[in-house]
Amino acid sequence: MNFTWDISPEILRMGPLAIRYYGLLFVGVFIGGFYFLRWQMMRAGWKEEDASDFIIPGMIAVVLGARFGHVFFYDWSYYSAHPAEIIQFWRGGLASHGATIGLIIALIWFGRKKRMSFAEVSDRFALSAALGATLVRVGNFFNSEIVGRVTDQSWGVRFPRCAEDRLKDVIPLRHPSQIYEALMGGLIILTLYLVDRKYKEKRPRGLLGALFLSLYFTARFIVEFFKEYQTDLRNDQLLTMGQVLSIPLAIAGYIWLFVAIKQNKPAQTNPVGGAASPEVGEAAKPRTKKRQGRGKKRH
């Protein structure tokens, strides 16, 4: 590849206001995430309004979690000395591990509100989460941020706008780690879609949620080998902060995957009576005794 990425992160500026690629992609995260969640919930018999109930709380939880994750995991030495800047999230500084924690809290709240288990809620939201993780990394690429380490590989990219290189006379080639992670995110979306397409509501409860957690944080662990250091940890450290945070989440995902397959619980915690579409599998329907005699076939 070996080219220079010198694109302005702003699409249009009108005085103090600017439309940025990252902002549009972030909007796409919530719109696309909503439609994925709506599709999953309506297939199980829920209404569109039920999916809508998650949007605002989910958005707040993700943004706050991502901000506090950056503050406490990656730059506490600075923010502990400048606490007033912690809430200035619009100035940049969001961490995906923090966003995951915020999202988990939001999903627990949403599950309790709808009387759904956390495993089922995670399944319904898995594709949305994968889409978000993918589009955010594309946004990072447009922002020339979270760049990769210096490389001599032919596919390296020069980022003259990145914080690490903008003052240098000679711009080095770097791994396009944002693209690596976005491509991995795309493969995870495809994997989740194919699994869901095959099993639909007959899948074991928690399967999609566990797949996302294990696959995404395994991918994060791998990409960190190519990503520029985000904290004061340097070459004398065995693992980066991103890898340290990814390990427990990936392990939890694999354990959850094993348990979900072994227990093989019905996809739905409490099947929505009478409203589910014909796609809903037998494992997700209430158990009722067979009626004797002839009658109308219900769809």
C-alpha cells in the first residue's frame, strides 16, 4: 500500500461548527445498531418501541463508559491533576474497554426492564455491538488517531496529521491498525450473521453474545501488537494496557461460549406469546400440551 493519509477529518465547517467523518460514523453506529436490535427483538415477538427503549440509555452508557475508561485506564496521571477536564469528552479520549463496561451495565438494566436474561439481551445486541466496534475504528482512521507502530512493510501508511508525527520532518510508515481492527470487526459481523442465519431462535441462549465477546477481544489482543502505545507503558512491558484489559474479557467470552452450548437453553427467556413471527424456533416457544382433534393451524 505505502501511501500517505492526509485527509482532513472535517467534511464541512461553518464557523465554529464542523461536520466530521467520525461524527457521521458515530451516528451510523447508533442508527445501524438500532435496526439490528429491532430486527432481533421483533423476530422474537417484541415491538419496535421495545428496541427504542434502549437507544438513549445505551448511548449515554457507551459514551460515559468510553470516557471514564480512557480517563482511568489510559491517562489517569494527567486527569488526576486536571479533574475538571474529565467531563470534556468532546475534546477526545474514548476507550472501547470502558465502552464495553458501560454497555454491559446498560444491557443488564434493559434486561431487567424487559424481564429478559442478560444472555438473551446480549444475543439480541451482539450484531449491533460488532457494527459499532467496526465503524468506530473507521472513524479513528479518518481522524488519523490510534495509529499503528512504525513499520518498514510495503503496506504501511504515513499519517502526517497524527499526534505522534505531525511535528516530524520525515513522516514514517505505520501499520494502519485501525483498518486491521475494522476488517476483523467486519469478519465478526459476518460470523455472527451466519450463525444467526443458521440457527435463528433455535440457537442456545447466549451464543451470539459469547461469540462477540470472545472473538472481538481476541482480535483486540492481536491488533495491539501493531498499535502504537496508548499509555506510558513501552517496550520494557510484556503487554500493552489494551491487551491487559482484553485478556479477562476474551477468557470470559470463551467460558460463556462453552457454558451456553453445554446448557443449550432456549433462546428466549420468556417467550412473547402470540406475537412471534414464524421464524421463531420451537425452542423459543412456550411448552404446551398437544391438542387433540382438528383445528386451525396458527402462524
